[in-house]
Amino acid sequence: MSDAAMQSDVVVVGCGIAGLAAAVAAQQGGARVIVLERAPEDERGGNTRYTGAWLRMKSVDEVSDDFTEHFAVNAGGYLDPSLVHETSKDRGNWPPNLRAMSFADPEVVATFAEEAPKTLNWLQGFGVRFEKLEVPFLTSVQPRMAPHGGGFALVEALATAFGKKGGIIHYSTAAQSLIQNDDGAVTGVRATGPRNKPLEYRGKTVILGCGGFEGNAEMMSRYLGPRSLFLRSMSKGCHYNKGEGIAMALAIGAAPCGDFGSFHASPMDPRSDRAGPSIYIYPQGILVNQNGQRFVDEGPGPTDETYEGVTREINAQPGGIAYAILDTTLAKVAHPESVVRSEVPPYQSDTLAGLAEQLKMPPDALEATVAAYNHACVPGHYDEATMDGLATRGITPRKSNWARPITQAPFIAYPIISSIVLTFGGLRVTPQAQVVNQQGDVIPGLYAAGETMGLYYRNYTGATSVLKGAVFGRIAGMDAAKANRV
Ligand SMILES: Cc1cc2nc3c(=O)[nH]c(=O)nc-3n(C[C@H](O)[C@H](O)[C@H](O)COP(=O)(O)OP(=O)(O)OC[C@H]3O[C@@H](n4cnc5c(N)ncnc54)[C@H](O)[C@@H]3O)c2cc1C
């Protein structure tokens, strides 16, 4: 062991909700725990630090009705039915290929749903308070819960509890690769400390809670393609997540899981310098690209279920940008500050041509698009709180709900790009958060939680990422402490 080596029972990589839940749970289980965090202390906590942390929960004690179903519907691609059939067997009898398969493992999802209430109750023990949240737009399921003070409150509560019990967080220290013994068990990590100092941390187990690869330009291009250039991080926290947790485990044979070619997309105002400046007002008006043309159904269904798909369409437009065009009457909604979270005022003009000039798009194209859209609007009952079915007629693309003409000056526009909130690709784990190799066997001593474990495909199951970090971080910490005792 080098001079710089550090020894503990459990080495946790990352200091967001996944890493901190793991660290505190392992500590409670009697283990000595070290946490490595790439960020300096005043920026610790990754994406968790910046999120409002909506939770797909009806109450502290119950997940939302569609919780497991949403994962099942988005479980993967066209899965091999013969393998899916095997999931009905006892897990001990699953064939190796199934244990290593990339899909939303129903047992992992079942554990997630079962443990979520216990985890929130556990978090309350650290002074976290959960509140019912009135979601400002139409959702497919009940209102969500959120911790008072958002993700920042979670980071502060857990980091404080960890520190009070003697836990040490090594800041500005980034894990780079895993150390294994001759039996293939993971026994530590190699890391880079301040001033590029090489360090080795040894432990009986390593828990990877170090986010996805949003902050790694090379991995982004490799997995998400060249258009990832047009994505902007949802928060500064993304920049610390450079994918080493995933890469270092794949390098020792871990199985991948989650949709590596996709990510959670959210519509954002590119002019804002806030975390999460989402623009959810576009269903009230229309979306046009830089050429002044519509390209998508702006009201296909409940906003929480559809904004990701709409945002992907925006990203596919020239320059990865679109503009929500409304008039001032249409922009009057019940919760304006919640559906427009940007601090930057919209572009505004008394004429559509004037608006187009500000947006650097052909004025005649915007005028023609709005005229065609207005012509396709029909009289009917408008209701922003329901899918009112007030649809356009005879125009492509159709707008399926909330279609009212854009007529009353002044006209306004919000620019919208796709943000990247989190990457979907990660590591295959068991319901105990143990990382599995490509042969379907557990890699002894290695756990993953949060964004580092893969579970999402197609359409993100909204308001479950913080929860996933908390639930599987806690499970990993408890299991690692137990393993430490035997
Ligand atoms: C503005 C915003 C709003 C959001 N809204 C919601 C929401 O309402 N509900 C929801 O569920 N999700 C939401 N999300 C997503 C959610 O915040 C994250 O997916 C979740 O917090 C991830 O937790 P994590 O612990 O896995 O990763 P993170 O919180 O990102 O933590 C990862 C940690 O690992 C550290 N790290 C990375 N690499 C290394 C390394 N090699 N060595 C050491 N440390 C490393 C990072 O510095 C960071 O501290 C939102 C995100 C943002 C930005």
C-alpha cells in the first residue's frame, strides 16, 4: 500500500443523495466509512444539491398508483419474451443471461416501491420534512411529495449526520478505477486528489453513488451522439458527474443497464443562469423552430408524461432550439411562476413580424405558420386543468389539446432548448444494489446506487431519480455494513 493509502470498511464514491444515504446507512450499521467527493465542499452534492426533489409518492407511506406500472411500460426495447417469462421464477433460478440483462428488472422495481416509504421515514429521522406538492401542470397521476428545502436539505441533513458520527468526506477527490483482489472482489479505489495527487482508498466494499456521465463530453458524444453538443446541463451539479463510476465498473466486467443512448430531457430557457429554468408553458401556445415552422403536437397529453418527448423533438430541430409563441391572453395561467422558471423575461412585440426579427427567423414564415394554426383552431371549451380535447383540425402536426388561436398583441416568445437532467445508462444491480457482471454473477464488494445504477428506458419515470438514490443508497449501505460484520 502506498503512503497515501486510506483504509476503512466501506468506501463511498459521491456525495449526492445516493452516496450520502449509503454512507449514513453503512455508518449506522457499524461500519467505518470514507466518502470521496469530486467537488469542493461548497459545491458538494451533485445534482441533488440543485433539485426541488419531487418524489413520485402519494404520501410518505405510499408510492404513486402507477409507480411499478410506469417502469414496466418503459422496461426496455422489444424484450425477448422467453427471457421475460423467466422473471416469474424465483430469482435464484434465473438464467445467467437474465441476471445480466439490460432491462428494468421487475424485482429491482418492486424493491424500489417497497422500500421507498421506509426510506422517507428513515430520512425524517434526520430532520427532513416532506410536503405534498401541488404540481403546476396537468399530470397523469396524483400530486407528488417533496422534501422541504429540496435536495439541498437532503444533502445538508445527511452530511451533517455523517460528520457528527465521525465520518469524513474527502473533497476535491475523484475516484478513477477499482482495485480487486485475486478472487475478483473489489477492495478499494484509486483516486486523484487535489493537485493531481494519486491516492488509494482501501475498504471491504465500495459503493458507487457518483452520478451519471452528463459532465463527460467524450462519453456524451459516444453514447448520445453528436447532437448532445446542443444539450445544456440542468444544473452545475451535472458537470461533476463524469461517468467514472460507470466506466470503472464496466472496465472490470460489470453488466450495463439503462438506456445508454438516452437521457432525461427537460425544456429549458437557454438564457437563464439558474439551475432548472424549465419552460412548461408551451402547451398554451405553439412551438416553432428557427425557420418559423411548427414541428410537433404541443398538447399531446398530460405535461409530466409528454414534455420529455416534446423536448427531444426540440433538440432534433436546427440548432437544437425552438420558441414557444403565445399571445398575452394565452400566457395567463394558474401558476405562472411554476410553469416559467426562468428569470429572463420573454421576447415581446406588438407584431408577429417584430417578434420574428428578435428571434432571427423569417417574419413571413412565422406569420404564415401562426395564420395556418389559427385557421385550424375550432371553437370549443378550453380547460387547462384537463385534457380538454380542444384540438386543431386539418393541420399537420395536429395540436391535440388546448388549441386556441394566437391573436391578441402583444405577442411573446420563450426560447427553449433541451437540458440534460440525467443520463439513463448505468450499471446492472440486484435488488440489494450489488453490481452484477456480464455473466450474471455479483461482483463481490461492489454496489451502485442513484444515477450510477441503470434503470430508465424510453420515457423517464418522473420524480423517481432522487428517490432511487435514497432507496438504493440506503440498501447498499445497510448491506455493505452487514457484509462487513461476517
Ligand atoms: C434542477 C434539477 C431538478 C431536478 N428535479 C428532480 C426532481 O424533481 N425529482 C427527481 O427525482 N429528480 C430530479 N432531478 C434529478 C436528480 O436531482 C438527480 O438525478 C439525483 O439527485 C441524482 O442523485 P445521485 O446521488 O445519483 O447523483 P448526484 O446528486 O449528481 O451526486 C453525484 C455525486 O458524485 C460526485 N462524483 C462524480 N464523480 C465522482 C468521482 N469520480 N469521484 C468522486 N465523486 C464523484 C459528484 O460530485 C456528486 O456529488 C433534478 C435535477 C436537477 C439538476
